[in-house]
Amino acid sequence: MMRARWFIAAAAGLWLAAVVQDGVTGWIARTDLPPLALETSVEVVARDGSLLRAYTVADGRWRMAVTPGAVDAGYLAMLVNYEDKRFRQHPGIDLRAMARAVGQALWNGRVISGGSTLTMQVARLLEESGTGKVAGKLRQMRVALALERRLGKDEILSLYLLLAPFGGNLEGVRAASIAYFGKEPGRLTPAEAALLVAIPQSPEGRRPDRAPGRAEAARTRVLARAVGDGLIDAEQADAAEREAVPTARRPFPALAPHLADRMRLAAPGVGRHQLTLDAPLQRKMEELAAQTVAGRGTRLQVAMVVADHRTGEILASVGSAAYQGDARQGFVDMTRALRSPGSTLKPLIYGLAFDEGLAHPETLVEDRPTSFGGYTPQNFDRVFRGDIRVREALQLSLNIPVVALTDALGPAKLLAAMRRAGVEAVVPGGQPGLAVALGGVGVTLEDMVQIYAALARGGVALPLRVTGEALPGERVLSEVAAWQVGDILSGLAPPPGAPLNRLAYKTGTSYGHRDAWAIGFDGRHVIGVWLGRADGTPVPGVFGADLAAPVLFRAFARLKPQLEPLSPAPPATLMVSNAELPQPLRRFRSRMAAFAPAADAPAVAFPPDGAEVELNDGALLVRVRGGAGPFTWLADGVPVAVAQRGREAMLALPGPGFLTLSVIDAEGRSARSQVRLR
């Protein structure tokens, strides 16, 4: 005991002698201070400043930027009262507290109370030095004096609030408040404030998630001191005592993880990224995404984007149903992955056709088997509907009419419009063909939402954004054409069970059932939904209308209770029936129309081309449609019936085999049919 007393006294004497000999001012000025610019967790925050996601610092600690102004005043009062009552008056060392501590140590032969000020604690935390050794304590005193010369009291307090240990990898009051209470430290209850004052004195021994009993006992002592010094009354202390101590750490917020990662990588030197996202809405959309894939196997994935099409602000971005390395490959951001859009490009094609004067919503267009230079598209259901209004062709998502329009426009014009909308589509082989109309191009979910936002905004593409000010947009369609497309899409029936409303939307399914899409808008917002597999493999039986459309309607229901009306028709809109349209707009005629037979030209009605028919005693019944009689029939170029007045005839033909049957009308027009005779 005598050796301990002697050692402490000798060390203190030598330190004081050095100070006196060197001169206090010079000695303090020559102090080498540790770095004061500390790394803090990179934060990604929502439009209202609430935390979306944070990242640990380099050594894996949670150290969240904080200032005294952002911390509950009651906590600050308890902290200073408990740890350093004369914090605002002393120069870094509290001589009265130090004298008391030295006296106790000399008398007891060991350290009873440290006498450390908050400034000395900051010095220790900055240098990560120990607390009990005399040399370390003397170094803390010198650094504390130097800190007080360099910094103001609030700056020193800020360092404490940033560095105070709270157990595990938690540093600073803000990280502790989020981890233990799930909230920012701006408003704390007396119980919460007292617990946060108590933990740093023994951060591992008083961790509430591991030692709730010791944590509660330490909290009680802080509360008792606060009552004794008049910071709170007895009634508040009693209520605080009844408040349960948290027994587990809460996870740090991890909303919009894909987008947060993207922003952090794009600007690695920025400590705080404020986005346009709406945190409550983001949470709702992530919950909807998880519900969507639940019970649908281990590989189906979903992505969603919600935006305000008036401003271009993205309000929610869901890259996957769960951010993890699972069979769904949840770590892949599917809002940015290149996929085939299926039929979701069709509205843009129709809008371009309206602007080019090729068609009007009431124009008749043919839905018949057609070959476009060897490319022979089929409708999804393999059914052909003949003459049909353009409005119905888009609502039914027919393939042949939209390919005919794309052929008339030229695929390059479609890609140019996409570029004006801010979308750089990836075309296989680099040369666009007519297949782009049916999804033969690579785009992202964000791309498609931006295109539909342009439709909703009267044809002007305002780039979607998550930061910064709105950028100028470029016109993609006229206001009239954009409204006409939206009006057609708003006439689609909602999926079963969805509310009846005027949501303008379109679904799409890519080739091989790899992608299911649904994108829609009302008067204010646009939402895009994609479902599929992240690895691009087919999902048997997946259809945009069956799978993605219900998710789209549920997303709008979570966004707001009621849809906002679409914009009214522009004054220049031509709203008439087909019969009232100008003659050129009544029926769409493709570029091949000049080479196609006239509507009243003759055609072999029976037997149809490619048929296999049976001879009846060496004769075959034939029938002609259209044309003007009399008719001449030929078999393999040889006349077998001449000047036939009727449209039916019995032809005597040679035996079984393949035969080219031709008919010529009175005006010299002809038609043929190749058949097989039995």
C-alpha cells in the first residue's frame, strides 16, 4: 500500500515539476493532438431526413455523426451533471475533482474515483488509451488542456457524443439510441437518457442486451443523482424506474439497400446522401415485395419503382424482395437489370403512329396473318380478329397491328423516341428490326417507368431522379398523342378483385415467360412492377396480366387511398367515330398495301391454300370469293373450266397428288391455292 501511495505521489510531482519548468502555455501548445476529423458512418436518408440506411466505419463500428443540438436536452443535462458538473467552467482539468481523486488514491493505495472531466474522457477516447494507469491519466490531462485551447465546449461535447462507448461495436449516443431504442436521440425519456449516461462508464459490463440487471442498477444511480440535483422530480424518476430496459439490439435501418449502395459507390467521399424517397412508402413497398414472392418458390423475384411523374422524383425503389445472397439472388438490383419489356413498349409505338398521322384511336387496322419480309408475328393467343379499331388493338395487346405500325414508322424512329425519353435501349446485334415492337430490346424497369412518366406528363420526358433538382425534359410525343394513349390504357379492365378505377396501365410478358411487367399511372404517380428470375431463366406460366397487374394495383392502394384523375383531353384532340374521321385515317394501310390485292380481288374460297381434299369420282368442288365473273379455272396452268358464270364449279381433275389451282376473273385478276388431292 505504501509503495502505491509513493508511486502515485511521485508521478504527480514529476508531472507538476515539468509543467512549472517548461511554462504552462508552451507546454500545452506543444502537445501532439490525435486526429480530430473522425470517420463517421455513411448515411443515406429519405426526403424528410429520416435514416434509410447506414454503413459501419472502416473497422466495423457504428459511429453516427451527431451534434449536441440533435440530442435530447434532458440527456445532456444528466450527462454533464453526472460526469462533469463544472464542464462549462474548467479549462479541461477540474482541480477540485482531481484533488479529491488524488487524496482518495493516496489514502487507499488505489484509484477510488478518477476525477476525469468530459474533456479528459474525450482525450482518452481519441487516443484509445487506458483509464487506470498514472502515465495514461497524465497524458489525458495534457491532451485535455490542449483540446480546450483548440476547441470550444460544444465541439468537445460533440466529440464525446460521437465517441462514447456503448458496448460491442456501438460508438456514440446516436448509434446507441438507434440500436437500443430504435429512434434518433433527439427526444428521449428520462429512463432512456439515464441509461445512455450510465453505459459508457462500463460499456461491456452494462450492455443492456447482455447484462440488463447491471444496466438497470446503473440507470437507477443516474436517476437518483438527477433527482437529488433537481433535474427531474421523484414522480418522473418512479415512472422511469418502471420503464423496461431494452434486452436486445435493434437492427439499423436498411431500407432501399440497392439504391443506397448505388449512391454510396457513385460518390464515395460523401458522408450523407439525401434522396427523394419517402421512407414510410419505401417500407410499404418492400413489405409488398416480400408478400408477392412468398409461397411462389425460391427463385421468383420482384422489383418496383414508384415516382411522381410531375417532378420526376423517385419515391420508392425496390430492387428485390430481400437484399441477400439467396436462390432469388436478392443482392441484384432488378430495377437496373436489362430485360425484355414484352408488350409494354406498345403504347409508345401507338403514340408515335398518332403523331405521324398514320392512325387515330378509331382507325381500323387489320389483324390477319401477315408476313413482313419473312418476319411473321403471331398474336399471343394465336387468334386473328380481322378488322379492328386501333383502340381495341392496343387494349387487347395484339401483335400484328403494332408490328404493322412499327414497319410503317421504321424501328429506328422508335429507338430515337426512346432516346429522347432518356432511355438507351440495347438492341441484340446492334441493328433494330421489327421484333423491337414485341420486346426484342434490352431495357430496365427504371427505363420503362420513365417512358410511362412521359406519357402521363403530356408527352414530355422528365428524367427520373433520386437527388438534386429537376432537369429539363424533352418532348417525346405531342400532348394529344400522349393523352390518346393514356385514355386507351385507362379503358383496360382492372385485374379480378382490384378496385374499378381509371388507372392507365399496360402489362407485358417477354418471350419464353422470362419477364412479367405491369406499369401504370394516374394523374400524379407512376408505378412499374417487374417479376421474373434474376438469372433470366423462364418462369413457367408467368403472365404480366395475371401476376404483375395485381401487384401494380396493390402498390397504388398502398401509395394512397384514391387515384387522382388523369388530365383532360387537350383542346386539339379529335374525338369522333371512325365514320367521321378524315378518309386517310379511317383505315390504316401499311407500306405493303400497294402490293397487296384489292379488297374486291378474287380469292380461292375453297379449297383453301394448303388443304388436303378428297376427289369425288375424279371431280372437285371449287368456290371463288370476290372478283367479277365469268371465271376461268386452271389446274397446274391448264384451263379446266372456262367462262363459268357461277362462283362454284365441279372440276374434272387428274388423279391424286399435289395441284396448283388458279382462278382468273373477267378483269384478268387471279388467285391461287396449292392443295393435295387424295
